[in-house]
Amino acid sequence: MAESLPSDATSALPRVAVLASGRGSNLAALLAAHERGELAVQFVLVGSDKAAAPALQLAADAGVPTLALDPRSYADRRAFDHDLLQRVTASGAQYLVLAGYMRVVDGDALRPWVGRVINIHPSLLPKYRGLHTHRRALEAGDVEHGASVHFVTAELDGGPVIAQARIRVEAGDDEDALAARLLPLEHRLLPAVLGLLAAGRLQWIDNGPQLDGSPLRAPLMLGEHGLHPPQ
């Protein structure tokens, strides 16, 4: 177990909010990386559009404040998104992670957060934006599949890609098998990227990502020992 930090040190850590709609496996990976001392952040809020999302219980068990808002109680998507992001702002979060959050965020609500929001998506973007990515990769006969972490912009799954994890598509793979083999890599990929962002090594400057002060011209790749530039 990671050594506990004194309260003043904890308060100095970058503050992160997470949005999730489902079981929260990527949230669990973030919390586990934090617990192991591999992710120097403070989680200040986990929010969801579903009150019964298991991700909320994971957060509560970890002592992270939670928030559930029902989109049906708002006049429209824009009103929901603006209220949600206002509450994220009120939490003190400096960064926002979409970890299995299944809603497209209104562009106007998102604008103050651009460059501080990342999302994990189960495809090798720009391939297969949206849903059913494993099925679409199999139907296309792809020999390689993967996951991407990207900066979030108003375009669906269209922001600049920061890093990717890749796997081979094997003979006999179906959607479930492909998803199951990819998931452990997602659980390494997302904490690694958040770590770069929280450390200030990854930044959004002049409408694009920079790593260690230089433009990030191609996605980083997840290898055995973490992220590295593409070969």
C-alpha cells in the first residue's frame, strides 16, 4: 500500500474529476494506480449520468465524493452538460477524465476545459469513432486493434490522440474476446497519460498537445515499460 501523504501535501496535488457511466473499470485502474503511489493526483469528484452506475460505488469506497445527475430532469443536453461541468468546476478539479462516460459533451460547456480533459476510447483513432468499436474492427478484417487516449474537443472522439495501446486480432476472436484482451492495456494506458498531464509534461498549447515542451506529432505507444515514442 502506498504511504499516506500529509494533508498539506495531498492538497497540493493536481486535482482530478472523473466522469463514468458504467462499471468503472478504468476508474478502478486510476484509483489503483493512485493507491500504489504511481499517480500523484487527488481525486476530488466522480460523477455520472446514471445513479446506479457501479463506478459511483467504487469512488465512494475509495473516499472520493460522488455526483449523479439525471439527464431526463433537464430541458436538453446543453442544460445538463452546463450544470454538470459547473459542478465539476465547483469541486476544484483542474483536470477531467472521461472513463467510460457514454455521453457527448456540449461544445460550449466543454470550451473552458479544452486541454484539460482526456478520454479513453477502445479503437485506434481515427478509426471507429463512436460505439461498437470491437465489432467494427472485426467486420473490417483488421489485423490490429487497440485503444486511444485523446484530448477531448467538441468533435466526437476527434481530439488529438495522445497515446495508444495496440494488440493483434487473433483468429477466432469475437467482440467479447477482443474486448477482454484489450481491457488490461486500457487500464495501463489511461493512468500513464493522466500522469503525464498531472505532472505538467503533457500540455495543450496553441491548440495542440505538447510533451516536454515539444509538439506531440504522433501518438505515444504503450510498451512493456510504459509510454514511448512511436518506432
